Amino acid sequence: MTVTLSIKNVPAELARQLRERAVRHHRSLQGELMAIIETAAVQSPRSLRELGDLAQQLGLRSPSGESARMVRDDRDDPDR
């Protein structure tokens, strides 16, 4: 079963950029939008555990205490 989605009030400039992107990828606008949505759905981590696993796979590390400071800063000033 398929579902029809609709996006309203797309700024003209963004619509133009999406049409140009579709042309570069030899797709219709519909095909380009589907590709973008599929990529976002597949590649977006869905949990903190997945983010942690991804960081570990990539070998990402922060200096000792750095992550605690970052969390504290974010908690104290969420508008940063």
C-alpha cells in the first residue's frame, strides 16, 4: 500500500533548487524527492544507542571530560 504525501508552502527558491537537483540526477522532481526521503529515512540514526554505535564504528572520541562539559553547557544554555 502506498501513501500520498503533500508539502505545502514551499518557498519558490527551494522548489527551484530541488528541480535543478532533479535534473542533475536525471530524475523527475517526484523521483528526486523520493530519493531524498528514502536516504533520510535509511541513514538517520533512530536512537541514542545507534548514535553511540555509529560514533564507536567511526572511532570518534572526545578528550576526557569534554563530553560532560558539552552536555553541561547545553543543559545550562539550550539556545546555544
